[in-house]
Amino acid sequence: MHQQLVIEKISSILEATDSTYDVKLTQLLDNAKRIFIAGAGRSKLVGNFFAMRLVHGGYDVSVVGEIVTPSIKSGDLLIIISGSGETEQLVAFTKSAKKIGANIVLISAKSESTIGDMADAVFQIGHAEQYGKVFGMPMGTVFELSTLLFLESTISHIIHDKGIPEEIMRERHANLE
């Protein structure tokens, strides 16, 4: 019963999400000198998933907040994952990156927000009214799971679009595990 509830809810969110986002996001990734990904809490974990897959795809990626993350520069892309688009720390990151001349993408449950107002592109996952309370999926679960699947679908698009063989991806995977 609960598996079906989760599957149906996430499916409805993804069906309501613009089907051209994967192509648009891929273009932004391809045009960036480097890619930085930021989120807070579980959204940061979703960003970590995406960052790893982008590395497998051959992109130069850093996760904001890691000790080895370099400074962002003009021409770089900052991807913010925030359901609300209002997380204080992420607003500060966005302001700093914008001032430097980096491009900003917000992936959010809301089309309008403080971060969205500063972003060069906003990818709204589903529609805001789909994010009311869902029994059994508390505190942002719907956004996080929907975003994870959207970003994995984008990786699938990149792999097919660029013809990246799994063997190449395996070569790029961490080997100190």
C-alpha cells in the first residue's frame, strides 16, 4: 500500500513537470566552465547523488560546503536545490555567486522565491499545489524524491545524448571506496 502511494505521488509530480527541462538543464551544464551544486538537508543529499552522476558523465563538478570545493567564478554554474527557494544559507550562496558572475539554476517546488528571483533559470518540479501534506510522506519527502528522479532522468538523457558507455562511467567512478 505505501509503496503504491509513494510511486503514484512521485509519478504525478513528474508528469506535471516540464518535459523539456532535461534538455535545457543539459545545455546549461554543457555551457558551464564548472558546475557547483548546493542544497541543505536532504536536498543536499539529492545534490550529492546528482554531482556523482555528473562526474561519471565527464563534467567538472563540486559540491558546495565540501572542504575541497574551489571558489566559484564567472562562467561557472551554481545549481541550487531547494523546495522553498528560501533557505537562508542557500540565499547567501546565490547572492555571492551572482555577484561574481556565475550562472544560477534553482530546482524547486515553487516558481517564485527569493532564490528564484536571482536565478537565471528556475526548474519547478511539479506544481506548488501538489506539495500539500501527504500522509506517509512528511517534511519535503515528495520534493526530494521527485527531484532525485528528475535529476536521474536528466543523467539518462545525457548518457543517451552523448553516447557515454557505462564502461567509461565506471572508469570515472571513485576507486578508493
